[in-house]
Amino acid sequence: MKALILAAGVGNRLFGGDGQASPKSLLRFAGKSLMARHVENLSSMGVQEIGIVVGYHEEEIRAEIDAVKMADIVKYYRNPRYREGSVVSMWTARELLCSGEDVLSMDADVLYDTEILERMVEPEGVTTFPYDRDFEAGDEPVKFMTMAGKPVEFRKIPDDVSYDTIGEWVGFIKMTGEFAAELADRSADYADGGDVSAPYEDAVRDLLLNSDGGPATGVDITGLPWIEIDFPEDIVRAEDEILPAIKR
């Protein structure tokens, strides 16, 4: 299995367009950056190739990888169009997505309990989406919805569909080789002449709802601590609530 970390973005909602701020993946909690935590966690799971999509202040991310002595297992994918939608970052990593191997894709701005990764990778031969049933309603969370175990919706503002399970998506996907390759192709449709402002979740949704990428399922991680860092208040919650819970 290979891993892919999407870390090219500017983080406008967190930093308010301050072009001098470091990438979100370099936010430190208990002295360790999110990026360092990602690569160390993946390495401890036996992942031997980690692709990182970089763009905004990429030299800082490269320096962090060097500092934690993980450069030997990291391959960079440079996205010069990092101010466009995240679907462009996913397309930038098409070489890794088309490797034929399973790919563990991760948003770089998440602080999480490593058990989430362990639960995700356990099911074999299927693409998995971790979701949390204990979430705050609203238009911000990406919802993962299923009916009888089959995905029926995946977006922030879902269509009116019948479902029996709903949760907030964590921002990670363990893709089969088939799903990853299909996602590379679908991302190209957006990035190369399509809607370049789209989040990569739109391309993922296209595959899920049309069954183009093979079988997919949700993995319930409700009760495990995690947080996506999008706003200043998320940093406070990460420090005061999530990190202590992870340590426990």
C-alpha cells in the first residue's frame, strides 16, 4: 500500500489570505507538526512510499520532512496551480494513483487517533471511508451517507436521498488500485478543461454514485478523537480536547 498526503493548499479560512503563514500541515501540537505525525504514523504501519502534493510554501514542507528524517520514503508531486480546487492536487498525483496498488489518501490538516487508520486498512479488496456519526449539523461537514451499507451520498449539502446511516467524513480514503486509477481519470476531467475550482470530493462522489471504482464502504470511527483544522477555533479545540484524548 502507498500513501498520498494532500498538502498544497493555502488555508485561506484559517489564515485569512495571509501569504506569509506556513502551510496548515506544519501546525504544531505538543511540539510536533501534523505533517511529521502523518509520515511517522504511516511509516509505523509499514507504508514504504508516501506521496506528498505540495504547492504553497512547498520549501517549508520539504524542510520538515528532512528534519524528521523521512525523505527516503517520500516522493513530492508539485502542484503549481495550488490556488485552484483540490481536484487539481489529486490530478497532480495521478502517477501514484495509477500505480495499481492500494492508496491511503489523506488531507494534511487533520489531527487524529491512529486507530482510525488501522480500522480503515483492515477491510481488504474494498475502498473505505471513515465517518463519525457524532457531528455538528450544518453545511460545513462533508457527509458520508449509506443505505443498507451502500454509499448513496457524499457531499457537504446532500441531495434528498433515502439513507439509514450518516456521518461526517474524516478526510481520509483507503482506495483499491482500481478506485485510485478511476479517480485519477475522473480528476483529469475536472483539472484539464473542466471545473478547476472543484474540491476532489466531487470527483470521488462521481465514482461512488456511479459504481465506477469498484466496491466501497464506510468505516464507523465514532468515539475516536480527530479534528480537521479549518478555522482558528479548531486549533484551540485540537489543543484543549483532541490531543489530550489521543494521548489517553
